[in-house]
Amino acid sequence: MTAAEQPAAAVESPAENTSELEAEISALKEKIRAAREAVADKLLPDVAQSVDTLSRIKLKARRTLNGHAAAIYTMCWRPESVELVSGSQDGKLLIWDTQTNNKINIITLKCPWIMSSAFAPSGSFVASGGHDNAISVFSLKQGTPDRPLQELTDHTGFISCLQFFDDRQILAGSGDQSVALWNIEDGQKLHSFEGHEAEVMGVSAFKDYSKFVSGSCDKSAKLWDVRLGTKGACCQTFLGHDQDINSIAMFPGDTAFVTGSEDNSCKLFDIRSDQFLSTYSQANLNFGIAAVSFSKSGRLLFVACDYDVLIWDALKCMKVGILSGHENRVSCLGVNAGDGNAICSGSWDTKLKVWN
């Protein structure tokens, strides 16, 4: 038989290859899920049954910061300080001294559609991001800046969340489904962390900035190792929510993190055991979670929900308090990163309130 007469070998079509790979991936995901469930013997409330129940937490609004002319969407404490930065759709970044209620700086933004802000650990820089798809970094070393020191513009979606690593590097989550680590000095993107299948809405880094977690509208949270660079940086994926994740926060000690979702619940995940630990929700809660933050010890979880801030006992999953006083949706909150003795909430009612 000549070569021309030999029967042609069967060639699989690309569609058949894709179907086989998708089936293999689904089988592997199911195997991972089953392995997780096999070792998930208890939830946090079961283990914490012997822990004393907290009494009712009653905090008062000690300061109301008035200065914005439109809805506030973001705020961030300066580390180890009583100062904070807030951003509003009035196109302004305001830097406040929360002990005196005074504005220290007023920065006018090019784009009023702000979504995120951050304060550098040194206090020398602030940054903002929003629907212009750009990160604007401002230097505070010479008083109030009239223009950004640096604009980082390689993202193709809105900038939903920011966190400074130091004065030279900043982490940004975007509507383009990625998280990027930027060099502020030369404006270059150091790494792009890709793996989410929808908009990234929150990031929270370890204290040594070696790793961070991200939350997305694909209903998942992911743990990334910065030291691995762009390729292979995703270490773990955490599932459990039914709708978008809007906010994420590390637990003190960097062993766990909490997510706040549009499905009206918060979930605590343990990184070491790769497990879901507890859910914070209530039957009559019909509003998505806008923001989450832990107390300095981690015992209390503060949750922005509709017009209020709910306070949960993180160990026993019991609601132990509520902060009421805003006249519109609470969009952002944060616990003072220094001594942890105050929490600030920002609202669409144009006001910030400082509680303790």
C-alpha cells in the first residue's frame, strides 16, 4: 500500500478538545470541593460555644465631618494617625483631622466619579481611582497639590479599590477583572494578577505585603502571592457567595479574611485550612453589604448595610450592636489602624461620622 493509499488519521476538532478539557476541569473542581468538605468538620460558632457572649456594644458618634457636596463613596485612615482621606462625587478628595473636624487639604479631581482612595503609610501621599480608569497619586509634601504627582493609566476598567504597599508601590483592583501592582515613581505596572472572571471590587493585603486577597463580582475571593509575580500568583480560590463580592478585609494576624456580598451576607474564610468558617447574616436583611472592617483584635466585625453599620461578634456570629445616624446608604467604613479606638463611616448623605 502506498503512502497515498493509507487511511488518514482521525483528527479531533477543536470543539471536541475543548469539551474534553472542560469536563476534566469540572471533574477536578468537584474533587477539590469533595476534599474540602471531607475535612470541614466544624464551623466557628460550634468551636466558640464556650466563649463568653459579649454584652451589647454601644458606640456614639463623636464627630460628624461635613464638607462634601455629594455622595461619599470612599474613605481611608492614615496609618497610625487621626487623619483620614475621603472621596465624593463632588469631585473632591478631602483630608481631615478627626480630632478637630478640620480639613487639612482639599484636592480637586479631574474625574468626579470616584470609587476608591488610599493613604500611604508615611502620610506623604494619597491616591484616588474611579470611572476614568486611572489611578491619581498626589504628594502632600508641599501642602495641597494642584495636580497629580503620577497618573497610572493602563487599566481598561474602573478603579474600584486601592492599597499602598509603601511610598513607591500601590495595589489596584479594577473593572477590567485584574489586580495590578504599580511602581509609582516611574509609572510602570510591575505585575498584573489575572484570574477573576468579572470586575474586582476589593483587595486587602497582608501586613508584610507578601500576599493579598481580592473579591470579585464573579462571586469568588482569591489569595495571591506577590512574590511569585504575574504567573502562578493565585494560590487559593474561595467560593460560597451567591452574588457579587463588594468588599473584603483581612483578619488581624493575616490567617483569615472576611467578604461582604450583594447576597446580604458576610463570610469568614480561613486561609490555613482553605475553609469557610462562618456566615454573618440575618433573616430580614434585604440589602447588599457595601463595606466590612475588623476591630483591632478581630473580635468585632463592622458591616456597612443600607443606612447603618452593623456590629457582629466575629467568634459567635451574633449581632451585638448597630450604629445608626446616617440619612442615606453607608458606602464605606474603616477602623483606625493605629490604636483601633475609632471607626469612621461615610455615606451618600455627604457626611462622615467618627464613632467610639
